[in-house]
Amino acid sequence: MSQSVSRALSILIALGENSQSLDELAGRLGVHKSTVLRLLQTMQAERFVVRDAAHRYSLGSRMFELASHALENRDVRTVARPHLSALGTTTGQTVHLAAYESGDAVYIDKVDAEQSVRMYSRIGRPAPLHCTAVGKVLVAALPRTEWTTVAARLDYHPFTPRTLRTPERYLAELERVAAQGFAEDHEEHESFVNCIGVPVRDGIGNVVAAVSVSVPDVLLDHDQVLALLPQVRACADAISTELGWDPRRAVPARKG
């Protein structure tokens, strides 16, 4: 029985790459065609595979149903936690996870820095959209048709001399974030604190959260924080992978 299960899984993996004929599958598994056919017939009856008019097999609708249910049950905070902790350990800095909820960027998890310096942020507290890396990432992921609406409703509170203060500058910043795939908070929310943020995607490529690292410049200067970008991206990619996204795929085109 375990051998049959192993062969059935091998078939599903093979069909996940592309459609294949009975001969191709038998050759790949190194078994007789009759053995593969029996497995295919069982899986076809349960809608795990389908056969087309050219007698080639592909993954069936049951596979997509199961994948959809599995992804729906993956809570981004639970999935992200070990990766956030690992990023906090390797960098020694404060790590945030934020999501876009009801028009706000909200911190949904945080790993404090090893040093005694603590950030203003708290889990459950909104992150200003115009001057935080996570806020910029999450808004930049919205359809462009929504950017103007968001930009028009912000009050552009000047937290520091570097805070963006006009819709025009904010929209230009969103364009930059969308183009480069990450956002910066260069002492815009808190003086002497630099931050970089990157998006987390779900199985179909939608941005469902943002990961960031925040560092007081007494510990690292602006350029040194930017040098952490590969590690932050690796963390976000690892979370996205567990949510079903393949980072090797092109980022989907934004609507609007």
C-alpha cells in the first residue's frame, strides 16, 4: 500500500509540471503501464486527475479544491512567526509584520530587538500609511485606482522633518515602491530610525502583509539598514512560500 501511495504522489508531482501521457508516466516511474493505469483510474474517479481527448493526463479539480482550502486555513501571523523570529535573531533588530485592515496598516506581530532600544510600535496599533515602510508597501500593493483616494484622505501629520507632507509626494513615493519592490522609512516616522519593508504574498500573488526591519541610527546608519534588504526579502519570500506563492514567478500585474 505504501508503494502505491508513493507512486500516486509521484504521478501528482509529475502532472504538476505538465500534462503527460500514460507512456510518459510509466517511463518516469519505471513501472509497467498497467500499474500506472490502475492508479490513474482511481485518481480520475476521485477527480485528482483528468484525461483529455488526446489521452494526456493533468491535475484535476479536486487538487485545486484541496489547495484552496489549505491556503485559506493558513493564518499569515502563525506562518510568519518563526521566520520573523529568525530574522530578528540574525539581524539583532526590531522586526514587524503588518497587514492592511479597514483602510489602515496595522501591526499584527513584532519581534523586539536584542538591544535595549525599543520602537514606538505595538501589536494592534495602526502604522501611519504615509511615513512607515509597511504602510507604503501595503498601499502600493493596492490597485492604482485606489492610490489617489488613499492619498487624498491622509492628514500627513509631520512626525519628523523628513515626513512626506503632500499627496503629490506620496503618490510619487508609491510609484517608486511599486517599481523597486520595497519601501523605506528614512527617519520619517521616528527621528533617527530607519526602516525597510517588503511585501508578503499569498498563493495567487496578492500582497497580504508586509515585513520590515527598523533600526535606530545609533546602531546602524541608513546605508547599513539598506544592506539588510536581502535578509528581509528572504524572510518575506519564506513566508510567501508557505502561503503558496512561488517567489520565482513574476509579480502579477496590478489592476487599475
